[in-house]
Amino acid sequence: MTQEFLDNQQYTELSILNYEEIFGHNYISPGGEKVADQFIRTLELRPQMRVLDIGCGLGGPAFRMAGKFGVYVHCIDLSSNMIRIAKTRLDEEGLNNMVTLEQGDCLEMQIDSTYDVVHSRDVFLHIKDKARLFEVIRKSLVSGGRLGFSDYCLGKTKSSPEFESYLSERNYTLHNVEDYTKLLENSGFTNVFGEDRTDIFIKTLKQELHILEKAILNNQEKSALRQVWQEKLTRAERGEQCWGWFSGIKKTQ
């Protein structure tokens, strides 16, 4: 996955703002603020912690973590469009002393034992070399630090040709929940937990389809997004695509 692909294909500025109409202000991942709060609670944040947010998008979860829990969040995203918009939102939130934003490739980070927590929402599907990703993350965490992320996953039902085509067009690399947990364990994480939360995903998709109908978008934009959401819902209900929540702890030295 390259910056050029993201900025010129999936995450043009118009596409980002259209997605935001569905996910909510400052959010670009399923469930918006409501699900962000549910997920953030799993991270066991405490004031003054240092958090790395990989694929921060428009900054919603980072602002939430900093504002509610008093943690310091460094955000990184490959998309320059995301970071440009997120910087304006950071000014609006008045959290410049708590949140920093960086445009860059997380695989190129060279950070050792810096962060107490690494957070990511539905981003790792963009990254093919997940073993390298988890090694970079492991190195960035302090001893005993926590990784928590959600991601699209392969379900138990065999992928249809349509789903395979969708993954190819978007350059997505998905694993099933079991393989993800094994990858985390092999990468030096303990207390690894992987959970299929497709129940939340399906409920959220249905709610977002209702939100879409009320969104301030033209008919063509609504039609295109409706098709994308309905296809995701169909795949999830058929068991082809699932949604996983994962966590792990860096082994203490």
C-alpha cells in the first residue's frame, strides 16, 4: 500500500468527508465515537501514558483518549489527506499539548521502548507484511506495554469471487482471527486475545445505512456508499467477512 494509492483512490479528500458523514465528526472507522469508546475501554488507559495511534485517520479516537484519559497520543497515518484534515481538527479540539500528528509509514518507524499502548482501528488490512508490522510495534512498546487493534478479517465461510475481487481492488490483506492471534504470539506478545466481534459489525453497518439516508450527500454519492455498505453487510451475514478485536502484551524483559 502506498501513500499515492490512498490519497488518489480510496481516501481522496471528498471520499474522506463522505465517509465522515456516516461515521461521525472526526471518525473514519466503523461505529464512530460510540464504538471508539467501547474499544478504548479495553486499553486500560491511565493518565500520563504514552500512546501510539497507527492509522489515526481524522484523529477522533486520539482526541477521545487524550481528552477523557489524560494520555499523550502520537498519531501516524500514511495518507497525507487524512493528516492534513486531522491537523485542522486538532486545532479545533484544543489538544495540541496532548496529541501530535505525523504523516508517514508505520513500517519505517525506528522507535524503541517508547509507548505504553499502541492503538489501531481497521488499518492493518492495508499492510501485507504483518510479521514486520508486529515486530515494529513490539519494539516501540515499553516492557509490558499493550497492543490493541481491530481489523477486518476473513470469516469461516469460503470467500466468494466477488469478495476476492474486492480485496484485490483495494490491496487488502486479511487473516482470520485464529491466524492473527498466532501471528501476535509468534511476534513476542503474551496474554494474546482475539475475538470475533462481527455481531457488533453487523449491528453497526445496519445503523450506518440508516444514517446514510439522512446524510447531506447527493443521490449519486449516497447510491455508491449504500452499495459498499450493503455489500459489507451481506459478506458479514454470510460469514465471509468478520471483524476481529485483538490485544496482546509485550513480554517483560
